[in-house]
Amino acid sequence: MKKKKYSAPVFAFLYYQLLIILLVLLLREEKGSVELAMNNYHHWTADYFFKNITHLGDGIVLAVPISLLLFVRYSHAILLFTATLIHLVIITLGKRILFPGMPRPAEYLKYVDFHTVPGVDIHHWNSFPSGHTATAFMLACVFAMIFSKKGSIQLFLLCLAGLIGFSRVYLMQHFYMDVLAGSLVGVWSAFAARWVTLSYFSAKKYKRSLYPKRKVSLQELTVSQAVLQNSRAT
């Protein structure tokens, strides 16, 4: 495994540009003002869309891609598993130790009348950072690393993670700052896992998978070519 592997150039470049722009814009606004302004533009189709897409940021979702990657390459599964552990530790520290009990929009704006999406259980505490957003961006960044040569896929993954992060604000579960912090946790966790994977799991055995790949011998290849040529001749 070469050091340049798992670089995700398109994903990382666009993400950091967008992050800087949003930080500059949001730091000028009073907490809760942007969220309330966006809340005024709710629609039933958006309610349905964001209520469902937000579940892609659930931590339990990670069990599926980790299991599937074991059939592709062990190093890919190790990368995602390591990133999962790192981002879970950071999110837990942030919510429970560093910023415990920070109010979410429903609590911070409890004296303000705003739209809530039917069927969504609104939370009130442990707002910072957004765990769903961290999971979404971590997962997207890891797969962007796996598809490091596919710029279009990296762009799609960034947009998908962005929609999941935005859903947390649309559903009034988090402030924009929570979402930006969560995205940063997710991306940094992915790159930290990249360092671990390249440093300790770069041996040839980690390029294997649970899916048995049958090696074709030179003799079998020669025989098959001869059969193909004979069939064409006839």
C-alpha cells in the first residue's frame, strides 16, 4: 500500500473550501437566527426527505459497510473500523465531558414558535457536536479515500454527507455550528484512521479479503487461449 493511497483529493479540497465559507458566514450571525430563518421555508416534501435521509447518519448503519468491505479488502474494512472508533470516542468526549448538557434548538428556542416535522422525536440536550453529521462525513470521507481516483464519486459523497448534516438543522435537532463541528470530527477521524492503516496495516496480507480470488495458472491461461483460437478458426 503506497503512501499516496486513500488521499480523497476532490473531497478534501471542496470540503475545506466550503467549511471556511460557512464558518465566516455563521460567525457573523446570532445563535439560532439562521436556524429560525431556514425553518420558515419548510415544506412537506422536504419534511419527508430530510426525516428519512437523516437516518443515514445513525451509528448502527456503519456495521453494514464495514462487513461488506471485508469481502473487498481487509485494509478497507480496517480503515473504516478505525475511523468509526476514533469518531465515536471524540463525539462521546465532546457531548459528555467537554460540552455536557449543551442545549439543542428545541431547548434554546423553547419560547419561540417554530415548525417541527411530524414523527421526529425532538431532543433537547447534548447538542455539540452533531454525532449524525460526524458519522456521515466520516463514512463519506472513508469511501472517498477508497475511490481516490474517482472525482465524481467523491463529489457525490460530499453532497450526500452535506445533505445529512443539513437534515439535522432542518429537523431542528442541531445548530449549524454543531453540524460544522461534527463534519470536522468526521473528516479528521477518517484521516487519522488513514494514518493508522497506512502505518500498521500496509502488509500484503491486508490486501486480501474474505472473498476467495482464484489464481489462474499460466498453463490454464495458455490452454484457454488455444481453445478460443480454435473456436474462432472453426
